[in-house]
Amino acid sequence: MTRIGALPLRGAGGEPVDFARTIVSHGVAELPPNHVDLAGRSFETTLLVPGGARTVRVTESGGKLRIDVVSGRVGVKSRDALAAIVAQMFRLDEELSGFYAVVSADGDLSGCATGAGRMLRAPTVFEDVVKTICTLIQPYTTNRAYEDLVRTHSRKASNRVALHSVRWPSSRRSGSSCGRWSPTT
């Protein structure tokens, strides 16, 4: 593995971010191309960056998000892009200090003031929307449908055949088309 970054586990207002609570914040976080290992306190995903897809493993150490590429080489542009995407996925750009002030005053919720409250994002809004639709409509049957979408519309990382980075049709990425999109197109 190649270390590509270590980001402070702090939100935009300096508030704490609980790594374990964030990686299990909701079931969508466990959909492909993600893999959550709660016992090992790690999160793996495959991300699309300049030059292709890279699989990263994110762990916590010393109050920081440690970001490692699982295998292969990573140039400066890809390294910087991966660190920025992971920071965005963990919502490190969001300030939740007001939320923590409110819950710390509530006896039943005060435990949340130690870093809970963040939900892991997908790398793109479109991917979050697709995952949400697939899991809300029929949670027990559409997870397989979502996995099929990922297998059909993805780029394989050179270092991991089983994980993919979703590559949606260009018309859906740009938002330029309102037509129906089919997994077979």
C-alpha cells in the first residue's frame, strides 16, 4: 500500500468527526464500490481520478484519516484528487458545531457531541441519488440491482477486479439530458 494522505478528523468548525460512526452512518455506505470493515476499522472504495480508477483504504490513526492506495502507483494529480474526494465523502467541509452545541445540552443526545452526525457521501451527487433510489424502493431486492448497475457501468481499478468506480453515461453526469436512462445503454 502507498500512503497518499492524512487528513485531520475535524469538521470545518474544528468539531470532532467519529470515523467508525461515519463509515456505518447508513446502509448506503456499504454498497459497492465500498467495503466497510468495522472490526478492522477500515473503509475501502474505488474512486475515479485522472488516469483511471484507484482503490483506497481509509483508516483512522491519531485523530487523522489515513488514506492509502491499495496497490499501484499514484501521481501527484491523482494523489491530490483522491485526498480531496475522501475529505468530501467524510464531509470534512461541513461545520456541525451548532448541531453539537444543541445535542450536548440534551441529556439523551449528549453522546452525539463527540463526533456523530455525519453521513458518508458518495463521490458524486448522482451516485448518492442512484444509491438512495435503489435502496429506498425495494431495499432487499434492489441492492442486487444496484450491484448490477455498478458491474455494468464501471471502470475496473487496475489493482482490484472486484471493486469498481461508477462511470455513468456522460449525459447523466452533465445533467444535460432529461430522457430515460437504462442500464443497457
